[in-house]
Amino acid sequence: MYGKAFAPEYQGALTTLSVNSSLTDVLAAGTEQLRAAERAGERSEAARSGLAVAEAHRRLGQVADADRAWKASYRTAREAGDGAAMAWALWSGGTLARQRGAFPLAWRLLRLAAELGGESGDIVVRGYSLAGMAETGRIQGDYEAVTTLHEQLLAEARKRGEARHTVWALEGIAQIHRNTGAYDTAYALFEEAAGIAAGAEDRRGHAWALRGLADIVSVRDGDSERALELLTEAEASCRAMKLSGALAYNHKMRGNVLYRAGRYAEARDVYAQALAEFEEMSEPRGRALSRLGLAKSLARLGRDPDETAAELDELAGLLDGIGLRHARQMVERARTELGLTPARVGAEAAR
């Protein structure tokens, strides 16, 4: 039913690159082709090569370089009058904005990309941009607004037999079910995504699906050892492809699994590792979630309750500022779990 996964963001002379190509290889090939296209005065080719460069930088966590690259790709595409290439550049910029926690900008760029993709007749970039909008809403916790869009995109991907996009949609819907407590449904969807990704040789999608399965196995079944095995398998793919962001989220999930198992010292160390990785790539969502896990672990290891309460206050404000509803709720659950009140409330009560 599904063919081999492909990467439509690798365009022009770079279509020979695999969806599983190491990002350092993609960056090298993209940079070389970009320079060759610029020398030859081939603006459309330069824009499309620049897209691969932007995506490689983004996935490697090199935020400033990614920002420069997608903007350069967009300018070059506009000069060439290539609407589809302009749309792809906007999609890259919108995806980067979401990664940086700039959600209003992500919505704006992805919406423009979808519109431009539709106008230029490129249904793939239109679909990817709509998917980006759906993912942005899901990450923000606005499930009611984006569940239908996820399901619509899943139906379209299944109809086209596009494995990579089918896997993405299944994982997104699974995450919504997981976050709303429907663990069995979430597990089935993650399992289907993992099977499709494996058959289509989509190592990135497979790694994310394994991470989702590990989460469910840990929280639903209490099977920490199986969960850790799944995360170790996923980590191998992340390292092989140099997926910095996916690897950091893998480590954050490993911290979650260890914490749930009561292995607080190990969880503390893994959360600290994930925090350092997210800080290196300027990823505010992952950074905040790692800090939350680290704060909970330290509390279990005897940290002063007032210090923990103060940090949870800070994280609550930070997550409110970013616009992450689900993550904000996680802070409140942490307070309840640890028997804490907001530091401000405690201070007022002591007066």
C-alpha cells in the first residue's frame, strides 16, 4: 500500500538524497549544489538547494544558520518567480519558528506557505504546510481546533500512499489521544505508525513512533525496562542521522520513564543532559519541559520545597508566555504531585 518514504524537501539536483541521509551529508551536498547553482545563475535551483541547507541546519539545531538559509532561499525563489519554491522556503521558516517557540510567527508563515503552495499547484508543500499548522496547534494544546485537520491530512496521505506523511499524521493523532488519557488508542496508532515507517524505511518517523510507544508502555503498563529498550532503539536512528532535536526529546522521554519508575537520581542526570542539548539548540519548549522534569527529580531527592515551588512558578510563567497549554497543565499536576502551593501564595500566607 505504501511505497518507500521520500523527502520532498530535497529538491532539484538533491532529489537523490534519502529521507535517511545523515544531516551532515545533506548540509554538505546542499551547500555544494547551492554554490554551483549561484555560479551558474540558476536561481530556482539555488532556492531549492538552499531549502535543503535550511532544513539541515534546523534539524541539527543550528538555529541562526537555519534562519539565514530559509530567508535566502525565499528571496532567491522570489527573484526567480518560483512560487512553489517560495512556499517551501516559508514552510521551512514556519517550522523553524515553531521549533523556537515563536508560535504566532509559525502560524503566519505556514498559512502563507499553504496559500502559496495552493496557488502554485504544489499539493505537497500545501499539505506539509497544513500539517505544520496542525502540529503547531497540537503542541500548543489546542486539540479541538486541530484534531479534524490531522484526520483530514491522514486521509489524504493514505489515499496517496505517502508513507512519511501518513506516519506523521498517525503520530500526531496518537499524541492527542495520549495527552487526553486514551492510552490504548494512542498505543495502537503509534504501533501502526511504527509499522508503516519501518516498511517504508523512514528511520526518523520510526524513531518518533518508538518514543511514543515507550511513553505509553511506561505510563500505562509501568514497564520501564521495555520502555527504555524502545528508546535505546530509537536513539540509534537519531544518532545515525544526526537528529539533534529528536535525540534531545528522546533523552527527555528517558528521563520521564526513569522518574515514573522512581529512579530519581538517574532521571535527574538524564533531564540535565536533555536540558543542555535543548539549550545548545535554543529550543524553548524542550528546555522548559526538561527543567520541569529536573525540578521534580530534585524535589524527590530532597531539594528545599520553597526552591521547587519558586521554580515551578517561573516555569508556569514561561510556559504561559510561550503559549503551551498542555505543558502549563503539567506544572499544575507537578505541584499537586509534590504537595506544593505556588511560592507567591505561600509567601503571602506566611505574612
